[in-house]
Amino acid sequence: MNLLRGKLEEQLGAMRAERKDLAKESGEVKLGDVNAGHVLGGMRGLTGLLCDTSTVTPTEGLAIRNTPILDLTTGSPEETFYLLITGERPDEAALSELQGAFRAHSSVPHYVWNVLEAMPSDSHPMVMLSTALMTMERESKFRAAYDAGTSKDELWVAMLEDVLLLLSRISTIAAGIYRMKFNKGERIAPRTDLDWSANFAYMLGHSDGNDQFADLIRMYLVLHSDHGGGNVSAFAAHTVGSALSDVFYALSAGLNGLAGPLHGLANQECLKFVLSVHERFNGVPSDKQLTEFIWERLNNRQVIPGFGHAVLRVTDPRFTAFHNFGLQHCAGDEIFQVVDKMFNIVPKVLQEHGKATNPWPNVDAASGSLLYHYGLKEFEFYTVMFGVSRALGICSQIVLNRALLSPIVRPKAITTAKLKEMIGANA
């Protein structure tokens, strides 16, 4: 990976100097005040991390290196990965080299499959994916380099090698888990003539590598690739990586956080809700039926899955991308029609209800219905799909944090008694 490594080496001197100067000259500048609500609320909204790969703003949504996510939907995950790490889009040579590196290591060693095959049949797919990554830790170049006494200034090179190996294999592993867990037949080996996302679609068994499902998977992997540094999966991986643990440990930790119901499970919960609406009305409800149903839920103090966001105050641009794809390719699908009708009705009801901070749909409101349309109906696997995509962003953050010599994460914790004492003193 000479071109990607070379591009990052070009940038490192200035990037390291910038952070060093900021720490020296502006380290005492206050960025805000910590209040008791921050301490009690899981640090929500508290500025305390650096993450240059992506940002999420209330009015614009996700941007990858200052590029709006909607501007990336026609590109490939490999292009997005290069952009995440370098801040630049790859030229033809760099993209070809990166795609070649992903293909070169896409086959998974037998020892990984042996471990997965030995697991209980009721193991969750996310447990299987996390276990597979941990199993490969023995191959870490980063750990070997650290053990050999490599300078911290140079450890990022070995981390980049680990990341490329991991990303090359994670889609093959995920596809193998899908076929193994859900009795889809023999594993499908990766092809040498397909790029990363097309190969993933092909290995899942729902695509010939050149169809609508492959296009959906390509866009899915781009849209879910990164979402800032403060979400549970990114923060967990960053914290583990900050201890100089290698990427196999760190990404596994991040995926374990992604598996939680308050994080990565949201897309399947949204689809379950959409299917329940379809079942309740024995098809697509009328506008009047859906409006009354939404009011019924709200009056019973129930949420509307897929609507609202912790940061956004507009329609999630990732929802827009999925919604447009659905309108183009599966407008006749009744499940998607429910999603479309909810998009047109739910925000109006929520606005009239008046208690929703953000009445607009998020990415989870549409993604599951599209996977379902193309035959990928095993809900337990949806978070694995999410994890394969999010690995792009998490791995990019890990490489940059090692390249920029980011310190270990070590916030101060206090007891409840001490918090009450501080509240009393400052009330």
C-alpha cells in the first residue's frame, strides 16, 4: 500500500505539529463547562474528543472529511476509506492499489472457520463476528512491531497493515457467518474480479456481483461507514486502541458496543415496526389509518421507531439516499410503501404533537426495508452488516490516532457522594 501510506506520510509532519502546538499554546483554553447533567447523563453533549474523519451537525447531518455524505453515494467503500484516512479522494492509481490490497487478503484462514464452526449453533452473529476478529489477533503486525521495540512514531505503519488485512477479510467472514448461521449452504469464496462491496453481495448469495442488490450493498457500506467519534462503537474502539491495543482488540470492542439495543440494533427494530404496521392493516394503510395509528402510539407514550436523532434536526441525509434508492428500484414493494407513507405522515403528526425535538426520519427508518426487499430477511444479521460498514470508519480513526500519537483515554470519575457534595457547593 505504497500510495496510501505515502499520502499519509506526506501529511503527518504538519498534522503532528498542529496538535503539538495546540496543546502547548492553547491547552488552557476552556471549551465549555461540565455540569452535573453531563456526569449523570453519560457525558452526552460534552466536548471531549478529537475526530477528524467525520462530523455530524444538526442542520446538515453526516459529512466525511467535510464532504456531505450524499455526495459520496455513487462512490465505492474503498474510495470512502481512502478519504477517511487522508482527507482526499483517491486518484485512479491509488484506488486500484487499494482495491487490489483488499482482494489480495480476502481469503480467510481455515483456523478462523474452525473456531466459528465450533461455536454453539445459537450463538448470535455479532458474537461470531467479534470472536473471528479476536481469533485473528495472533497475526497482528502492530503487536509484533510493539514487542520488537518499534518507535511510537512508526507504529502506525504496522497498524495500517493490520487494518488492511482486517478490512480485507471482514466482509468474507461476515458473509460466511450469514451462510453458516442461517443454513444458506456452503460458504461462497470471494472472486478476484469484483471490488469489496460487490464481493460482499456475491458472497452473501443474493447477488451475481452486478445487480441492484450489489448497488444497495455498495451504498449501504458507504452510508454507514463513519459517524463521528463519540458514538458507542467508535468511542469504545478508540478507548481500547488508546491503550496501544491492536485493531483486532479495538474493533472487536467497538462491535460489541454496536451490538447493543441503544446503538446498532435500531435498524432491525425499525423494520419490525414497519412490518407490524403492514400486518395490522393487512397491507399498506390509508393516510387516515396511519395518522390515527401514530396518534394512538403517541397518546400511549410510545415512540415511533426510525424518527428522531440525538444530533440531527433535519431529515437524515442517509435516509434520503436510501429513500431515493427505494423509490427508484422497489416503489411497488408494500413494505417500502409503508416506509414512504410514514415519511410523508409521521413528521407532521410529531410536529403537531409538539414533544419531539426532531420529528424527521433517521437512517434506520429505511435501510432495513431495502435489505428485506432483496431477500435478506434475517434480522439478527443486520447489525453485522452495520459492523462491516462501520469498520471502515473505526479503522480509519485508529490509524490516525496512532499516527498522531493520541494519548490514552482516561477521564476522571467521582462517586455519587462527591457529586452531591460538588452540587451543594456550586448550587
